[in-house]
Amino acid sequence: MARSQTGDFEMDNDASPVLLDRLVRALPRNALLVGDAMDPRYQEDRRGGQSARPRFVARPSTTEEVAACLAACNEFGQRLVVQGGRTGLAGGHRVNDGEAVLSTERMTELGEVQPLSRTLLASAGTPLQAVQETADAAGYQFGVDIGARGTATVGGNVATNAGGIRVLRYGMFRAQVAGLEAVLANGTVLSALRGLDKDNAGYDLNQLFIGSEGTLGVVTRVLLRLHPKPIEAANALLAVPSLEAALRLLERLRGAVGSGLSAFELMVSQVYDGVTEFLGMARPVAARQPFYVLAEVQSFHEDHAIERFSTCLMEALEDGLAEDAIVSQSPREFQSLWTMREACADFVHSKDNIMGGDISVPLHCMWTFLEASREAVQRVDPESEFLIFGHLGDGNLHYVIRTPLAHEAMQLVYRLAAESGGSIAAEHGIGIDKKRWLALTRSETEVATMRQLKAALDPRGILNRGRIFDS
Ligand SMILES: Cc1cc2nc3c(=O)[nH]c(=O)nc-3n(C[C@H](O)[C@H](O)[C@H](O)COP(=O)(O)OP(=O)(O)OC[C@H]3O[C@@H](n4cnc5c(N)ncnc54)[C@H](O)[C@@H]3O)c2cc1C
């Protein structure tokens, strides 16, 4: 189809002309893209997967327009994939053959901070960074931070229940949602933006949409919780002799600064060596050890949390839990350590033959799991390289393997993570890419119940069909 607002459609795809005509009437000018107007960005995929060309791209800017668009597509049985910032790492936003795109890129309205209730209303397409900056300007802090903050959207964050670097203190995205508005596949609007701390009037339907990866409805607006801004923060990088030492260090820091501990990240030496070289930066700590930990503390009162943090790290050095350490002394040093940590993803993706699994394992099983998985992968390919990094404090690691037999090796890692009582999808979701492994961490009855929910809310299966599980 090559016409948008008026005149006849010329057929160049399979979308129904009657449906397109209806969408043209329901949406404002430029909100419907067809033919050459659909630029290739709608087919972008960070994991390098193949995205089909969408039948059309609908870009509503209000809840009412989303509702009109869904109602029309539902009537015509037109399948849609929802796209936010397309930074997802499980292929959920990838376009399957025959699908159209519903993009939230024009839904970027951001409300004002409500100081008494400490909330902020954001439309689904608002980039996470805009939320963080608005909260910061009003003297608050937003609890979730991820490397893709500039592009990832609030709607995508809700749909994937994003995690990131400060889950240890603030929880995942679910914990930031005070209210939510979503549109069901048939166009019904469910608006629950009440923001009440206490509200037990029946089912909390909002919870259904958080982490549902766009399969149950389109998130249109979110009432977000804000947190007090710390008066001070510091981070430290430590070279650590073993995973056991890293876990003992975590335990000690929790004891020393309690909930002031806001991040506890791990890099294996191959990642630390590689990322510093990749960035062309001097190694912040020179000692060569198998593991490196990046820890962060936030201080909220005159509680001397940063002093206690530094003292705890000194004692850890004396007791051999770390061989070398640096504590940031300025905002520049603080940021430079985080920049290095965030570049880990780009560094590993600059390598060939890599495959990454986003696993979580109970902390008390982490050491056994890492040993067992290393042995299992090396049986597949003794030359395998392990490029592991991630959010150790939450039991969540990005388990990246470099081998030409990556699929076979990753299968073993997922199996062992599940056998350790862990998850094969800690924070990125199942999407399309991890469907084949869902049964490792969800029982048949759990998956059957998910299917029943999907059938109840989207009986024609038009929304993100084939994500999480096959229909
Ligand atoms: C460099 C980098 C670092 C990252 N770091 C982290 C991290 O630390 N922690 C983490 O959890 N993730 C991380 N991610 C993954 C990604 O940023 C998150 O999954 C993010 O929440 C996706 O948001 P998005 O707007 O890009 O969603 P998209 O990629 O567009 O979509 C993701 C899924 O959500 C659905 N969706 C999108 N918007 C809506 C909506 N409004 N309503 C319903 N469904 C919707 C899509 O259909 C798809 O299934 C990272 C990604 C990159 C590239």
C-alpha cells in the first residue's frame, strides 16, 4: 500500500485496504506509515535477528488512538507487534511475517512530579532517561537504571519488567509502578492510575501487564513511584581472588551499610581486561585477579554510610577478600567506573561466536552452578571463552559464552541454572528467542495458565502472538 491520508491505496502488501482506510480515519496525519514511508528502523534488532518488513506501522499518540487502532486490527484479525525503543534482548519486538507494528514513539507526554505522593505520570513511549532527568530536577531519584536508558521506553520497561543495576535497593520495574493504563486487544481501555499504596478491591489487574512482554495488552500510561535522592554516593572497584570472596564481601557490605548498598556487580577477568582495552582506558585497579566487583553505596542522611563503606572495604583488603581496590573520590571517577561497567555489553558484542544467557540463581547455589556450568561447557568445547558479568548482588549474571558451539553450550547452562533453582530469563524476558527453554523454569500447568490468560484477554491472538509461548 502506498497511500496514507487520502486517495486510493495501491496494493504493495497484504494489509486489508478496508482496514487501512479505517486506520487512516482513526489516526492523525503521519501516524500511519505504509510502503516506502516505513523506514528500516522498525526492523532493528540488537541481537541481530531477522525482522520481517511490517505490513504497516501505526504510531498513535494517545490512549484513544491506541484503542481505535487495536479495535480495528482485532476486527480484521490483523496481528500486531508492539514496539517501544527496540532495545529488548529477547526478540519480543522483532516483526514476524504478516505482522504490523504498533509503535509508541509518539507517546512521549510526561507529567509533573507530585511531591506529596512522590509520583510521576509517563506515557508509554517516554524514554527512561527523560523520567530519570525529570525526577532528578525535582529533587527525587527514579529507582531503575539500565544501560539502554536513552532509548528504552517506560512501556517497554513495564512490558519486560526491567531490572538493571540498582535492583538490590529499589527492586525491579514492578516495584516502581504505582498505577497503570493498558489497552486490551479489542480496544478496551483499562485505566488504573490511582496510585494508592493500599487498594485491595479485587484483583490487581496492573500486575498482569508487568512482564507480560506485550502479549496481554498495550501499556499506554504509567504512574511511576519516585524515591528520595541520596545526599551522596560512591562506588568502588575491587580485584577479588574468588567468587566465594566476592559473596563474602557482599555479605559484609550488607552488614556495614544495610540498604545503602545500591549495586553489587561482577565481571570476570576476561571481561575486565577486554572492556578496559575496548575503551582504551587505563585499568582502574592494576591487580590481576579472576573476578572484579563494582559496588555502590548511597547515603541519605548524616549516616556516614560512605565512611562505613570505605572502612568495610579496607578490612576486606586486610582480610584477603580483595587484593586491590579503588574508591571513587569525585563524580568523574564515579561515572568512569559505571561507564566501564556499562560498556561490557558492547565489548562482548564486538566478539564473534558469542551467545548470551540472562540467568539468575539463588546466591547460595551460585558457586556450585558456576563450577558445574564451566565444566559442562568445556566438555562441549574445551576452547570456550567465558565472558560473564552482571548483577551478582541480585543473583543475576549475563552468562556470555564464546564458542562456535554456543547453542549447544548454552543449552547446558540453562539446564544447570534451572536445576539450581534459578531462572533462564532473569530480566530480559522470553520473547521469541528463549521460548524453547521456557519449560525448564515453568511447569506445564503454569504455561497452560498463561495460555488461558492470553486466550481470555486476546481471543483472536492479534497481540505479540508467538512471544513467550506458541499459540
Ligand atoms: C545496552 C543495553 C543494556 C541493557 N541493560 C538492561 C538491564 O540492565 N536490565 C534490563 O532489564 N534490561 C536491559 N536491557 C534490555 C532492554 O533495554 C529492556 O528490556 C527494556 O525494558 C526494553 O524497552 P524498549 O522500550 O526498548 O522495549 P522494546 O525492545 O521495544 O520491546 C520489548 C518488549 O516489550 C514489548 N513492549 C514495548 N512497549 C510496550 C508497550 N507500551 N506495551 C506493551 N508491550 C510493549 C515489545 O512488544 C517487546 O515484547 C538492555 C538493553 C541494551 C541494548
